[in-house]
Amino acid sequence: MDSRIREHAEILVDHSAEIEAGDNVVVSASSAAEPLTLALCEVIGERGAFPFHVSYRTDRTRAAFLRGIESDALDLPDHELALVEASDVWIHVRADHNVADIAGVSGETMSAFRKAHAPVREEILDTTWVLTQFPAPANAQNAEMSTEEYEDFVWSAIGKDWQAQYEHQQQMVEILDAGEEVHIRSGDTTDLTMSIEGMTTINDRGKNNLPGGEVFTAPVADSVEGEVLFDKPLVHQGHEVEDAYLRFEGGEVVEHAAAKNEDVLTDVLNTDDGARRLGELGIGMNRDIDRFTYNMLFDEKMGDTVHLAVGRAYDECLPEGESGNDSAVHVDMIVDMAEDSVIEVDGEVVQRNGTFRFEDGFEG
């Protein structure tokens, strides 16, 4: 076994999930991730915890189910909900045999599935949960790399000094937590403002996402104004959406377009009322992720990017006792900030052309 697989498992168990003796752990992974699944089960056992492996929540098995059922027959799966409720930790490993396995499922069926499974998703978010990636050949191909090159890429982004990364990112957290308004400009296609007053900024250091490497918060739902062009492709349910464009008024998407697969973007926005509002502002800060790979788990962490998610806001970003934007979806989309771009907080430039004000080379 490649020693990096064992290291990956140990980081997941000890750093990300902090698994303890007696914990009930669900490992959700396809057969394409078998080496990591085996290493995880071994390490979990060494810690005195109890793994249970499932593959249903992978795209391949989910697609088979959704091809077989009528969308109006979809309902809350009580047995799946019971499994989550009985679990202390949920680890989901992405690894594909075919990255387009889910592409043949209609938007209507996917929307009905997301709504039916919303309670399961909420329950997972209430456990200790981690999402990670195993470098399977199909994912390497999708990233336009050889398998060996993709393995190096994935494990260099994962096997970091996460304390040092936390300290680097905390500088941006402090800026956002002290701020009230964020203004994002990129070229002549993106000019967006939003309030973050009262919101909490989260420092993602490889806990819920491995790799980590972003800071994120929630906008005040009705404060978003302006337009944004997401110049990095969005891959959603096996479909590639290019040049997604959104225009906001009063926090709501009032106009949208895309150069490719606009209908996929439309389906997302039509999921429910909350899908037309922003639930997240994220800023990428992992410098070991230095190229776009058609995998949002990595791409949203790139240091020269901003990502915005339509749909659900994360509770930990919200003031205590308040509910934020609610939706059955949370779909991230990326703006490249490497050139002719700035992020301003309360009128002060905090990033220009991808370089933060606390990094070498920043030009205010």
C-alpha cells in the first residue's frame, strides 16, 4: 500500500474527525476507493471505534436507483435516516468509476431526490462529518492528469501542516469578522456587494473538508446586489455548466444565463425559494491547489479564487438563534480572481489579483 493512503486515513481519523474509542463510524465510499476504505477501517479499529461501510450514497449506486424510481414516488428513507441518527461520525469518500454516472438522471428527479433526502442531509450535518477525495483514475482523467500526477496533487493538498494553514487563514478570518460589507470586482463581468454584518467566518483547516483551505461565511440573505460571472466551469450532477451568470436584486437572483447547460443552472435555481439566494461566500487559500480540476472539493480552495453558493447557509456562520437562507441545495460556483480583480472589505482592498494584503507581493 502506498504510504500516503495510510497517512490520508490517519489524518481523517485523528485530525478531521477526531475519532475516539467507542465511536460508531459510517464510511461511505465506492469500490473505486477501496484502498482508502481498507486503511480507514484498519485505523478506526486501532482507535477502538467501529466502522460500517456503505456505498449507496455514491453517484454510481444512486444513479441506478434514480433511474428505476418515479420522481413522484421519492420519499424520506426512514432506514437511512436511522443509520445516520445512530452514527457518531460520517466519512464520505469521493472516488468515481465514471464522473458522469449521474448525468442520465433528469433534473426533475434530482430535485425531488434532494427534497426527499433533506432530513438525512441535515442529520449528517449534525454529526461529525468529513468529505474527502481518493485519487481514482476516473477523477484523474477528469482533471486532465495522469493517475500518478493526480495522486501527487491530491496527497500534497491533503498532507499539509494544518496548524500552519490555520494560522495563515486566520488572518483573513479576522478581517472578515471585523467587517460589514464585502465588494467583489473582477474585470467588467463581476461587480457584487453583500453585507456580512453579524456573521461568523469559519476557518476551514481540514475538518469537514479534506483538503481544507478556505475561509467562508454567510451573506445577509437580502443584501446581495449586482452581477457575477462564474468563469470557472460548474460540474453539477455530471453536467458541465460554463460561464454561469447571475444578477441579484434585493438578495434574489432575478436574471441568470449560461453559455452551456443553462437548463441545469435553471433546475438548481428552481429547486425552492432559497435556491435563488446566496448561502455562502468563500475565499480560497490553499496554495498547494494550484490548478483547476473540475472537482469543487479542491477547486474552491484555490488561492486565487472566490466561490459563492446558492442555497443553504451553514448554521455555524449565523448569529445564535437565527436561521439563515434555507434550501435543499448548496451549489458552489467559482470566480477566478487572479487578474484584474479585487476584494474589498468596508472599502479597503484586502486582496488584489489573487494576493492577500498579508502576503508578499501585495499591491494595495
